[in-house]
Amino acid sequence: MDDDQQPVLYLVVCGAPPAAEVEPFVVACQAIGWDLCVVPTRIGRRFLDTGRLVKLTGHPLRDDYKFPHEEDVLPPADALVVAPATFNTVNKLAVGVSDTVALGLLNEAIGSGTPVVVAVRTSEGLAAHPAFDRHVEALRSYGVRLLPHTIGNDAPFPWDDLREVAAELHASLAPSPAGEP
């Protein structure tokens, strides 16, 4: 990131009900100073007002692979947030599956040490599956920051906590004003 550029945050949106609530999070992150790009999963895209998010962010939503000779439509990410993260995404990410653009970007970020934050929304039954806790712990051991899980569709999703984390990440990545150490 150049000193005159805003840090870039990718918001990976999976297919769970809080996905429809991403717009206020996008606006809050932009107010902090992030250049925000939305990367939905195939199902996550169904929850979004894609036209509105493109206008708001100034970036296309990237959910498909590009050919190696094609230029990327998004700037490189300085950090990634997955909200909401589904049971499926958590499990695939923990074992390194990259069968979607979103998972590929997340796996590359983990491999390169780029900060990744995951906020999970899942059902009680899926959260109780034996693989889930094991995969959550694996992600933590990879350096992924996980917010406390939101279990069930009626529980409030931790957008406020995510805004605080986004602010912390931004503060750690943003260039210092000229003349300051």
C-alpha cells in the first residue's frame, strides 16, 4: 500500500440472513477510511443489492475467476472480513479448499499473513457438528481472528464488534500522517 492510498478491506459475504445487512457495515468501514470491496459467494450474492454496493464502493463485486492474463478488477486486499461466515465456509477454509473466488482469496490471505477476521452465523445443529469446533480451532491456529459465533437466525449478528475490529485493523495499517513516527 502506498502512503497516499487508503488500505483495502475485502468483505466476503456468505449466504446467511445477515448478508442483507452489510450496507451499513460497508458505510461504517468507509467512514473509518477503508477502500472496501465486496466479494460475495454465489449464494451470498442472492442476499445483496449488488447495484447499490457497486455504487457505494466504486468497485465491481468479484465472485468469478479471471484468466491469468486478465488484470484484476479489485485492488489487492490489506485485510479481509468474512461476514456472515457459514458453516460450509468455515469448514472449507480450515482445510484449504479453494473452490470459489472467495475461498481462494481467503486461503491466499492466510498463506501470506494478511489479516483475516471471521464472524460466523450458523444453526445450533451445525455448530454442534464435531468437525466445526476442530475447524474453528484450526483457523485460530492459522492466525485467523474469529468473533464469537452467532447461533440461530434470531440472534443479533455482531456488526458493532466487526466495526470495532475494522477500526483496529485500519489503525494498524493506515499510514501515519507526515512527520509522525
